[in-house]
Amino acid sequence: MLRQANFVITVAVLATALLTPPFVRAQISIRPPAAPRNQQSLPAISLNHLFVVLDPQTYSDIVKSDFLHAEFAPMEQRATVRADQSYRGTYLYGFSTYIELFQSTEAAARGFKLNDAGIALGLEEPGAIVDLQEKMAAKIPAHQSTITRQYSGEQLPWFYLVEPKDFPFRTWVMEYHPSFLAQWNPSTVAAANEGISRNLVIDRYKSIVDDAPKEPCFRDITSVTLAVDKDTIAKLMQLYQLWGMRLRAKGGAVSLESSDLAIHLVPETPTARGIQQIEFRLNRMPTDPAPRRFGEKSVLTFHGKFGTWTF
């Protein structure tokens, strides 16, 4: 069980911290996670975001798309500097979820390959992530860490992360740090600097995006279709059920569901690996609802109140 005492910093470490540059000091001066809720069940788990590693042409077409910038979603290219790593990507923001895209040749330096992908789930009750780690302890080895993000030259606590160790697919649970909104591009409205909900944090991200559409089409991701090998399907079924998702299996189809997300698991093939498709809710239909194509095979389509993006 995680205890506050595990995070107590000794006088000797404090003395060292005062003599250490801010980039390093941030890693040892972060507050511990909120106390566990000590409740029998976890709160509902939701999608935070997902990432996909794309070929250079597809990535370039997306970055240069006038439609995506002007109508689809608040969108930015950014460099993220953390205490543990740095990277560049393109981000498309919804209300509570977002899409993170990497270019394969750039992502190779971080060990990623074309079509690699990841799914980040989120908790919005303070301390829930401590309960989740305790629930995992007896069944699936996991590690917990505090992820930081640079702002004005300082590394600020961004979110708590729990992810399974030595797992064949990149997936994790995150809970935003309670001080993040008060420190990262803080609002002049005090109430806007409190809370850990996904939509509050995404609102902060969107607040610094230039020329964001006033009425974007993209609302939130509702389902993800993921192609992985059979062993990984079995491990994801176990993991996501442990995290409170419901299993639905019909014929050869396997899905894990929460209140606002479905993850469909399908066997990978030589030509299909990673995230194959996402479905999302719309705020509105595009002015021109014609399909949009990016690269050789990525297609964005719209149908009624929903849209589909294949990769």
C-alpha cells in the first residue's frame, strides 16, 4: 500500500535539492499522490487520450490540412519537455479527450515504430489512482510515477501515472496533479485554477492555441479499434477488467467498455497493427461533410452525430 511516509524527504535530500538545478530538483520535490479513498470500488475510468505513430506523408497531410485547423478541432504542434523525456507531436483537442499524433522518423529516437500506438485512461477523483495501484498489486505488476512538464523554465508536476510493467502494449492510467492548473499557464480566474477533470485541463491547453475554431466539429472519442496479437488481447482483457471496464464478447469480437468508451480488440495482421479506427461524437457536422484523406490510407468521415477516422 502506498503511504505518505514513503514520500517523506529527509533533511539530507532537502539540502541536496537546494543546491541542485531546477530541472533536477523538480523530480524530488513533487507532492505525493492524494491519500487513497479506501473505497471498495473504483470510480468510472474514462479515456484521457490516445496516440498513433504515422508515416511522414500522412502526418504532413494532417499538419497542413486547412479543414482540420479551421473547422475540425483546436489543433497545435508542440514540443513537450518533461523531466524524463522530451518529444514533439501534433494534438487535436476535444471536450474531455484528445488525439496525439507522432511522425514515425521523429518518434524513432524514442523507440517507436510506424503504427505504434497507446491508450491513456483517466481518473477524476483525487486519490483514485492510489486505490487503483493497490487493486493491481496482487495481480499485475505496475509502477507509479509523477510526470512533470516544463513551464517558464521549471518542471511542474503534471499528472500521476500508473502503468503495468513489461506490458506488450502501451497503456496507462493518469490522474492530473491538483496543482497543475494553478501553475501551468494559470488563469486570472481563481476558480479555473482548481480541479483535476479532463475537460478543465483540455480547456487550459486550448486557451493557448492560436486561431482555434469557435465551433469545432470534434467533441470526444467514443470508441477505439485496436489490432494486436492474441496474447496481447488476453492481457488487455485482464488489465482493463481489473480497471473496472466491462467485457463484451460476441463471436470473434471482443470489447471492453466503460460509461463513455468502448475499446474493440481485433487480431493484428501483416497489414493491420495498432489503432485502426477511432469513432467520435460531433458538436456539429462540417460545412462540407465529404470524406478527408491523409496519406495513402487514413480517412476521416462523418455520419450523423458521429465521425470515424481510420489509420
